[in-house]
Amino acid sequence: MMTSFFDQFMSPSYLGVPLMALAFLLPWLLLPSPASRWLNNRLLTLQGWFINRFTSQLLMPINKGGHSWALILTSLMVFLISLNMLGLLPYTFTPATQLSLNMGLAVPLWLATVLIGMRNQPTAALGHLLPEGTPGPLIPVLIIIETISLFIRPLALGVRLTANLTAGHLLMQLIATAAFVLLPLMPAVAVLTAIVLFLLTILEVAVAMIQAYVFVLLMSLYLQENV
């Protein structure tokens, strides 16, 4: 039976039970746990170095009031990278291609940053809706535009992550299908297509990591505006 290219983005289920929870738990089970030894192995050392470097770079422009978000942002970064990388394996499902999941991550965190700004510095938070020196007749229009742009932020976060991962997976499936079809007809062209698929897979690995970093980076910028 011929299946659609978009079937790979359907949420898997077994006996009518969604397996989305299993896809959430699996990345955490694969991460190495810290050991009580003084000298760790290479994997733990690399993991600790990566987390320390990422946390220091992410929180550098944020004042001390936002450093309490270090654990949340770092855990979100590791979680998204793990989901995206595992989704590149054959016969796996990428939960980050679901807009509902990405919106479920983006909306609460964005709303938390807005509420923190309204609680700690309401004047500055509301001042972002109206740039300084705005002419009087443009004030109502700019307030509406800035309010719309504020509420579009979580939607942009979720759609960006979903669109980039979905486009990459579709392109990989299209090229893999072309290579499989061309193999008995034109082997030389099929080999070239397979090489292109290999290079695209390397690119998708980079995209999976970059998109997770961009998601967390933009969330930290929203936090920086409100602390």
C-alpha cells in the first residue's frame, strides 16, 4: 500500500495508546548520569563541558535576576537536541515536528517571561509597546502593532522549529525515495543521489542542533527584556 510522505509525522500509537510519552522519556534515559568518582569518563566530561559552556554563553547578557532560569533553559536545550537527533534515526518519530508540542513548550515559557516583567517592572514592560519619540497620531497604531508582535512571539517559536524539522525530514525522504527508484534504472545517478542524501543528513544533524539552540536563545532574549 502506498503511504503518504506525511505519514512519518503522525503521532504513533500502540493498541490505541499514544506513544508520545515514551518519546519524551527515551532521551532522558539515554543521557549518562553523573558518577561519584573523581575522574569521569570521556562522555560525562564532554557532557559537563558542553552544558557549562552553553549555560555561560546563554546567561552572559542576562542580569542576575534571570540566572534562576539556568536549569530550565539548559534542560530545555538538552531535551530538544536529544529529540531532534533521535528523530533522524530510521524508524523513529520526531515529536518536535508536532506544532502542538512546540506551542506547548513556547507559550508557557513566553507567558512566564511576560508575567515576570509585568510583576517586577510594569512600566518598562508596558513601555516596550510604545517606542520613545513616537508622534501622537501614530501612538494607537504602534500600540496595536507592538501588541500583535508580542503575542506572535510564541507562535513564531513553535512554527519555526516545526517548519525547519518538517522540511528537512520531507527532503530527506524525497531524496531517499528517488535514490531507491533510480537504483535499477540508472545506478550512477542513484549513487550521486545517495551522496547528496548523505550530505543532507549531515546538514540535518546541524539543523537539529541549531534549531534547538535558536529556540532557547530567543526564549532567553525574551527573558532578558523582562528581568
